[in-house]
Amino acid sequence: MPTVAMVEYDQATPEVRAVYDDIMAVKSIDFVPNFWKTLASHPPLLARVWRGLDEAMRPGALDALTKEMVALAVSATNGCTYCIRSHTAAARKLGMNDTMLGELMAVVGTFNQTNRLADGYQVEVDVQLIRATEGGPPPQAGKTKAKAKAPKGKAKRAGKAARA
Amino acid sequence: MPTVAMVEYDQATPEVRAVYDDIMAVKSIDFVPNFWKTLASHPPLLARVWRGLDEAMRPGALDALTKEMVALAVSATNGCTYCIRSHTAAARKLGMNDTMLGELMAVVGTFNQTNRLADGYQVEVDVQLIRATEGGPPPQAGKTKAKAKAPKGKAKRAGKAARA
Amino acid sequence: MPTVAMVEYDQATPEVRAVYDDIMAVKSIDFVPNFWKTLASHPPLLARVWRGLDEAMRPGALDALTKEMVALAVSATNGCTYCIRSHTAAARKLGMNDTMLGELMAVVGTFNQTNRLADGYQVEVDVQLIRATEGGPPPQAGKTKAKAKAPKGKAKRAGKAARA
Amino acid sequence: MPTVAMVEYDQATPEVRAVYDDIMAVKSIDFVPNFWKTLASHPPLLARVWRGLDEAMRPGALDALTKEMVALAVSATNGCTYCIRSHTAAARKLGMNDTMLGELMAVVGTFNQTNRLADGYQVEVDVQLIRATEGGPPPQAGKTKAKAKAPKGKAKRAGKAARA
Amino acid sequence: MPTVAMVEYDQATPEVRAVYDDIMAVKSIDFVPNFWKTLASHPPLLARVWRGLDEAMRPGALDALTKEMVALAVSATNGCTYCIRSHTAAARKLGMNDTMLGELMAVVGTFNQTNRLADGYQVEVDVQLIRATEGGPPPQAGKTKAKAKAPKGKAKRAGKAARA
Amino acid sequence: MPTVAMVEYDQATPEVRAVYDDIMAVKSIDFVPNFWKTLASHPPLLARVWRGLDEAMRPGALDALTKEMVALAVSATNGCTYCIRSHTAAARKLGMNDTMLGELMAVVGTFNQTNRLADGYQVEVDVQLIRATEGGPPPQAGKTKAKAKAPKGKAKRAGKAARA
């Protein structure tokens, strides 16, 4: 049980009910999730959070599935049980299979590891990384890429495209 | 300066140098980032972390750009400066523009907010979410989707495809 | 430098400028903070985050200073440099002195400690705490308080009012 | 069950029992919470943590309710179930109603969002914020406030007092 | 139930079974923990994470018990229930008693407190600490130690060896 | 610069000076670190945090170096720059070399990874782990260990002692 009384659909004010209807329509679900029934204990919070989430999750430059997987990555990093269940369900509905989830978790795990190593050793940001990320994309991104070569070694891994 | 002496390319053992060459080749960069020169202070750590990261980041069911953006989302959630710079640079090289970054950050911000609300109110996971996420995809995912309808309301937002 | 180009007031679109004006008016400041000039790289993010923050920070059942101190407590717990500076400045302007800051930090420090002890030992929630926090305030809060007495001991600390 | 055997009141040494009595008296409760019975598995930890918490929570420049709400904000940010239940119960007893909790959660949610945006975009601290927060309150806090005006715009939101 | 179907020993492919056998042999346990049966839903993740963990946990300059206690400290700091149970069990098997656990938790609690105080007040790193941690151990560590004396005070706590 | 005025040794009250003297004596250093000069802006906080830290760090069942390495592991997991520098310096003085630091970081990195995988997949705690960690050490720890054998496989890694 949450720490406030949840507001059920039947007991909701018209304003809260309108938000509930919108949530179910946008998410194509036939129930109001506990999360929203809980936020409804403070109606302005319900309205504001739903409005913000709804806008942020609309497909745009990133598609809906990518956004759900990012939401799952954030929730796994924060260890939020409710959110992990919720975004796993949503991503599943949008087509995420076990392999995609496995690759997603692999990325989440890997960078939670390297984040703490970078901090733990107090690694300084390379000047190249600062230049490449200051105020937007580097002006000659293509050029930089073109001249990329190992300073001494000549390593070339056959059959593997260069990655960033 | 990190808390250990970084191992420069010229001073590196052949084993460390081989890792450095692989890093530069895979990432198409012409310098060894400080992160790796720092891990080289303990060669087994360098080898192991690079091998794990390299495998996790290879394009598979998820493409390279999606993986870099997930890595950036994790790093932003953890507040790791080095990692944020590094993955922003990598995602930029793979094509992430300001709009994509903006949408990514919107998702990161939104779910860091909702994660804490779900925890802060101690919201219980809905039985529907448990069923939908137990041991993989729900057997009748399609059916569930088909019968989705609002219990009371009839909300239908025109011009907007259903999202998970 | 942030990882996108900040949008200066003079270069901003009328929509972005309207948000900037609102920020400066509400916060009684004569400059646009970097945070907002950065979010303006993705205008819908600027508008949405500002609107949400503005609504959440309006004095209501909690006054403005309390809200700023809570914001500082959250930012300290997350280790966000920008946010710590920003909310310290705002709380100072609203009257927070060194003693208030000291007491606030004492609470932040104390509960970051106990949070990890409760998790680290896997302490189970007491049935009394579950009952007291299920679905809102306990029906007989007053009564519970009235009959509160130590089961065996008779400890009574003179000159110190009972605290929750 | 926690990962150590809890020390029940009847089995406790006189020293541990004295701490238990103090806890119940200070908190006006008639049971020893599991948290403290768990720490008693290592008596110096029990004594030290209780003493520190007791001192930090005494009403001073900040009142008891404000301190409990800050404790709840920290616990929600860390996702500590035990602590969230405990501080919600304590704040309820001190008078926190659903609206106050809703406003508190709104602030917690909002700044968990902005914290990650500030970090995620690597926003630099404004010189104004550094000056305003260096070594305590700005010498001419009043003066700074007096001359505050928008550089170009003339936005003035009627009926709304300036906030920090 | 996890969000994927766990792979039981009998249903596992020979490759997965080989990892399972290795896990049980290395850990001297007669069951495959749920964690590994879950990762097996994406076999490359199982293989990679186990290999990395196995290498990192082998006794070296640090013994097995110290490593398990560090793993427990990390898991308590992150609030990961599964991991706290797992590393507590492992450390118990290696000899950790209640006093050792109590001292470990005391350190975990203490530094989760001071971490947030250092960040919350934005304390700057002392030049002495930077010098002492730049690129490895200070060249004249011994010398520095030798001349250590209080600038004004003459405090000498009898019966207590100097600590770092 | 921190967000309060630091209290220098010469300006300190006798009470604060006594704490400073104790810090320098216990830590065998000839300067007062910024952290403590900052906490002195609120003298009760200085006294309380120092007293707690001093007690927690005294060698007991765990030695001083192990405690400093755990403190470093916590600080790396939290990404606290000041604390990472401080505990790296302290551990160095007590004998931590690059290999020990490398192994420590390997453990920190590994379990930050697995923590998020366990949460991200919502892995349930094994009944064996619950039994092994309920209320202290398992009654027949030795017996359990004795009968440990792989259920089907016969994996035996030569030249490698069993680990927990």
C-alpha cells in the first residue's frame, strides 16, 4: 500500500478522471496504474507529471521503443522496482524481445561499472573529449573521423566496422 | 590527474599496447583516452573492462547509436562527468543531433523524477504489470492489447497513435 | 562548457525569450542562468521543465524557503554541483543562515547514513510503520500518541519535548 | 528478516536497554523499531547512530516537521523503503497532510529531474552563483536583490511575489 | 519472478551448463543462484559477467573475505537487496561475524554521510590531498609522514596509534 | 570555495580548536583538511561527525587499511571527488599500492555492474540466500559447506581453492 490513499476512478473528480482517461487512451491499457492513482492524492502533481511524461514520451527524433528502453535503463540504474516493471512491460508491448533486453542490460551494467571506475580513479576528461563536446557537435566531425589512425600501432580488426 | 600514474603508449608493455591498438581501431580514434591509460595501471583490469565493453557495445539487436545513447542516459543518471563527455562525443560521431539529445535528456529527466515519486510514495506494483513482466513476454500479448479499452471513460485522442 | 550550444537571450526566439523573461521575473534575478540557456537548445524541454519547476516551487502548504532547502537536500544527496550552488544561493536569498544550513546538512548526512544501514542490514519495515503509513494518516493518530509509553523502561528525558 | 539477529528488549544488556528507553521516550512510541533492534547486534553502532540522529533531529533553527520532511526527501531520493515508511509516519504524526506530502514529493521529483539534466548536459556553474555561494552569504545580499531587473524583457507576473 | 524466463540447469545448452558448473564449483554451492539463471536468458551476458566477476574476485593482493566485504559495502550503498543478501551470505561463509559486519556497516554508514556533506557544502579538495594522490603514491610519503605535527596544538591522544 | 566560510585554526573557538587538534593527531597530518574547516561553520556538526568517524575508523575486528579501502569503495560508488581523494591518500599512507587499488576498483566496478543487473531484471532472492542470511550466520555453516556439490556437473577447477 502506498503512503497515501489512492484515488479510484469512480471516486475521482472530473479533472482527475480526465487525466485517467487520457493515460489509458495514450497507453492503450484498460486500467489506471497504481502510480497515477497515487499521484492523484495531490491532483496538481498528477496533472503536471502526466503532462510532462506524455510530452517527453511522444515519438519524435527517437521512436517510442527507444524511449521506453532508455526509461528502463534509468530505472534499473536507480533500482526502482515499480518503474522497472512498468517500463519492461511497455517495452515488451512495443516489441522488445529477450535479446534486445539482454543487450540493453549489458549496456546498463557495463556503464554502471565504468562510471564508478572513472570516478573512483578520478580520471580527467581528455582535451579531445572536451573539444568534441563543447557547445554542440564538432565543426569538422567528418574530418576528425577521416584522419583517425593509431599513433604507433596498426591494429585493424578484420570484419568489424569502426564504432564510436 | 587521476590517482594513479597513467600508462602512456610508449611505456606500455606489449600486452597493454595491444589493448590500446584495439581500442583506437574499434573506436576510430587516434589517441588513447585517459580512462584506458588509467586502467592500465592494473593491466588485468584494463584487459577485462575493455573486453567486456567491446562485446557489449557491438551492434546487435540494438544498433551502435542506441547503445551509446543508453550509455549516456546511465552516465547522466550517475552524474559521471568523464562518462557523459565520452558518450556524448561518441553519440555525436554516430549522428546524434541536438534534437535527439534533447529528447534523450527529456526521457532521462522525466524518469529520474518518476522513479523517486514511485519510491517516495511506496507505490505497489500493479498485478497487471507483474503478470506482464513475469518470466518474459506475456503469452497473449496481442490479445491483451486487442481488448484494451477504458473501463468507464471513452477518451480517444485524435491523431495520436497508441503508445505503450 | 555544456555539451550543446547555449542559447543567449539576444539570439533566442520569441517563445524562448518569453520563458527567459518569466524565469528572471519569478526568480528576481537579472541574468538567465546557464541551466536554462542550455535547455533552450531543445525548446520543448526548456518550456516543460520550467513550467513544472515553477508550479512545484510556488509557495503553498510549504513555504518557498522550505522548498528550496528540500531542493538543496535532494541535490546534495545526488551530488549535483550546479544544483547545490543554485539552491544554496536561492535559499540564502530567502534567509537561510549558516546555522540553518548546518542543521539541514546534519539531517542530510544523518539520513544518508541510516538509509544505507537500513538497506545494508535488510531491516524489515515494522508492522506499526506499515499501519501508520497505509493509505494516508492513521485514523486514530491522536489516540496512538496518547497511549505511547515504553513497554518496560520508564525513560523520561527532562526538559525535552517528545518528537516524532 | 534482517541479516543479523535482532536484539529484543528483554534480552538486551542494560546499556542497550538504556538506548531503547531513550528512543521510545524521544519518539513517543511504545515499541523499539526493527532498525534499532538490528543495530543493537553491534552495540557501539547502536549507541553512536542513535546519539547522532537524536542530536541532528532536535528542533533548532529548523523545526521538527521540516527536519522529518527533509529526511523523507533524502530517503525517497535514495529509494530506501524502511526509511520512507519511517519518516512518513513521523512526519504524519507531526502534522503533515496529503497536500504537504504532495508538495514535498513535487519538489523531490522536480529536482531529481533537474539534477540529472544539469549533469547530463554538463552545465557550468554561473559566475553569479559562484559569487553568491562562496564562503557564506554574499556581503551585499540586500543590494544585489535591490538592483535585480531583467536585462531586456520587462516581464512582471502580476499577483505573484518574487521567489528565489 | 524476474522479467525474463530463468534458464534451469536441465534446459540449459551445453555452453550455459558449463558456466553453471563453473559457478557452483568456484563458489562451493550446490545450486545455481537465480541471478545467473536470469542472465542466461541472454547467454553472452551470462558468460561475460561471470568471467569478469570470477576474475575480479580471485584472491590476489586482497583476500577473498575483504573482496566480499567491499562487494557488500557497494551493494549496501546502492540498496540492492539481492546483492546484499548474496554478499552477506558469501562473507559469512568466509568468516565474517556480527562484529565484523557491524564495523563494516559503521564504515559504510559514516562515509555515505560524509560523502553528502562534502558535496553538499561543495568542499574543495585540499592541495595536500591532490599532491598526495596525483599519479600514484607521493614520492616521499615517508618524509611527509615524519614531519607531521600539529601547527599550533600539541594534541597527543595517549594509547592510540596514529591513523591515516 | 565551499558554500560557507571555512573556520581557520587561528580564528577557531577553543572547542573547535580541540577538535582540529584531535583530527591532526589521529590522522598524523599537519594541516586541518578543508572538510573539517567547512563543518566548523556549524560547530555541533563538526564535533558530531568527527566523533562518529573517529569511532568508526578505529582498528577493531577490521584493520585501518581495510576500513579506508571500504571508505574509498563507498566514495567511488557515490562519485564524491573530495572523499575519493581523501580516502585514496589515507589508504596510500597505510600501504595500498597500485595492485591493491586496482583489485579494489575491480570489485567496485564489478558489483556496480551486477547490482544494476539484479535490479534491472528484478531477480528474486534465492531461498538459500534468505536462509543463509536470516538473523545471523547459518547454524550449520560448516555442514552446508561440506555437502556442497554440483547437482549434475562435476566441474572441478584444478589449482583453485573454492571461494564463497
